[in-house]
Amino acid sequence: MPSYGLSLIGSLLVGALGWIVANFVARPIRQAYELRECVWVELLVSANVSVLDGEHYTRSVENLRRCAAQASALDIAWPHVLRWVLKALRIDLREAATALLERGEGAFLH
């Protein structure tokens, strides 16, 4: 009987660890990659857009600023350890937000 108790406790601990990893590590990494994908799409869509294109140019700039704001918000909200993991994956959200705001070009594009 005692082995069933240990097995149950072990299962609960492994399940709790899996939930923590999925929600506090995998989900933020997925969000960063989804944001990276959105930036890629916006940069490719707006590659040939110039100031002379009026509303289309304004919309592209707004979209890139929105992506920069999301990157900045994620960078501020996440713990330092998670930012280190993202940097190990070559994703620097702070640098990306700065580059998107200053130049409108892809800091996500390493």
C-alpha cells in the first residue's frame, strides 16, 4: 500500500512541475516567438511603403509601434531569469523594442 501513496505523491509533483514549466517558461517563450512572427510579417508587408503612401505608411508605423510596445511590456513584466532564457534563444525584447521605435526595422531579425 505505501508504494501507491508514493506513486500518487510523485505523480502530483510531476504534474505540478509540468504545469509550472508550461505556464511560466514555455508560454512566455511562445509569446516571444509569436511577437517575432508578427514583426516579420509587418516588416515584409511594409517593406515598400514610403512616407508618400500616406495612410498605409501611418498604419505600418502604428503596427510596428504596437509591436514595440508589446515587446517592451513583456520584457518589463517577465522575471530576470526568463529574460536570460530568451537572450540565450537570441531574443532580446528590450533591444527589439528600441530598434522598432527608433528605426522601424527588425531587431528581431538576427
